[in-house]
Amino acid sequence: MDFKQYIREVPNFPKPGVSYKDITPLLLEPRIVNLCVEAICDNIPPQKQIHKVVGIESRGFLLSTLIAQKLNAGVVLVRKPGKLPYKTHTKSYSLEYGEDAIEMHVDAVKKGENVLIHDDVLATGGTAKATNELVEMCGGLVVQNNFLIELESLQGRGQLLNQEIYSLMMY
């Protein structure tokens, strides 16, 4: 299935020279969303039961919940600082234009649990790498990082050395 036909490219957003990959047309099609979830789940290493699916703020939340439901797993939210109500682990990371940070509840992942990390886009890999580190801080075992879209030219995979990675669409 060619899922790319449901991705709208918006030139010069959020800044000049960037071609933004907008997933909202895909989200308008329930059948296509279901096919995306199926395709993602079909590419998870079968030898490991997934206990938690970690969704990265904010578009990563959209499919991570559906993936978790299909896998009969819990959902963990990774958010910007100050957005989660309980005690958190925090991890800073570098962006092309500065620093940022993300947080996860300290009790969201238990030691030894198998975790799937999901986000809508793998770009430079900083957020995904920081999320992997948060899971490891809790004692979780990352089985796979998966993404709806991967922007190959930004080489985000290089941030996720020794990690299983699956991307549904490559640009």
C-alpha cells in the first residue's frame, strides 16, 4: 500500500527550506489509519511480548494508543517538561537550533518490561534517543523504535545505534 499518497507536503513550514510532512490527511481516513497500525504491528519483532508502547508528544500519541490496544499493552506518554502531573525522569537533548527536554513518569515502565517506542516522524533522532534513555532509566528494554515517517537525509538512525528501527514510509 502506498501510504505516501495520504501525506501532504507543506513547503517552507515551519521555516523556509523545510518541506513539512503533514499526516493529518492520513488521519482523516479510518481505514488507512487501521492499515498503518496493522503494517507497523506486523513489523514488530515477534519473539518479544510488548508490555508498554511509549508515544512521543504529541503526534506520536495518536497511533501509539492504537498500536498498544492491538498489542494488549499499556500506553506511556513522553511529554515536554511540566506537562505530566506526577514525578518524572527528565532527559535533555540537542536540536538543530538549540536544546529541548522531555519527561516520562518515573513509574511508567517497570524494570524488565519490553517497550516499543513510537513517533510520527524520525528526523534528526534527538527526541527518539532521549526517549530510549528515559525507558532505560526506568529499567525497561527497548524492543523497537518505530515511526510512521523517516526523513532519511537527516540521518536520525545514527542517533539510535544498536536499536531495532522500523519506519513505515521513507522520504
